[in-house]
Amino acid sequence: MHPFERDAIEIMIGSGGFAPDIWRQLEHATVVRRARDAEAHVAYFDVGPVAPTVVPSHIEMAADLDVDAYGTVTACLAIVNGRLASLSFEMPGPHWPEHPRVLGLAPKP
């Protein structure tokens, strides 16, 4: 997993109620595929059978992140059947930084 992806997940989940379950899964998570088109960059995960499950088992969370050299990017984390399934980044423009870095949550307008 790229540091950018891990940082995005960590910022998105913070210390919320189901965050500990996701934190434990991150130790087991590997990216099995990445897809990119003009609108989004998506990482698909496998966490293996020994990873603890996330409760509730179906979650989709979104957050606007501040990305260095890019600006505001909407990220979406999906949990399916208690497992990290995917992390997507909406890309409103064609010029994605070569080594993006999450600075934090995007400032509220």
C-alpha cells in the first residue's frame, strides 16, 4: 500500500467507533489491484482470512482531503462483508501528482 493510501485511510477513520477494527485490518491489508481513469483512482484490497472483521460489516465513508500540489480530493473508503474493500480518490483534473501527499482534511468552505 502506498503511504498516500494509508495516510488517507488513517485521516478518514480518525478515532471513531469502528476505527480500532479498521486499524487492525490495515496491518493485514495489501493492494491487489489499482485502476485509474479520467475521474478516479481506485485501490482494491485483500486483508486475508486472519484479519479481524470490521463491525458494522458494510460501511462507506467519504471525506474531502487536502492533497499537496493538487488541492481538495474526495476520497471514499468501502468496507464490504467486514473487510476493507476499496479506497477511491475522485480526480477532477488530469494532472495527478507523481508522489501525492495527504496534508489532512480539506478546509471547510
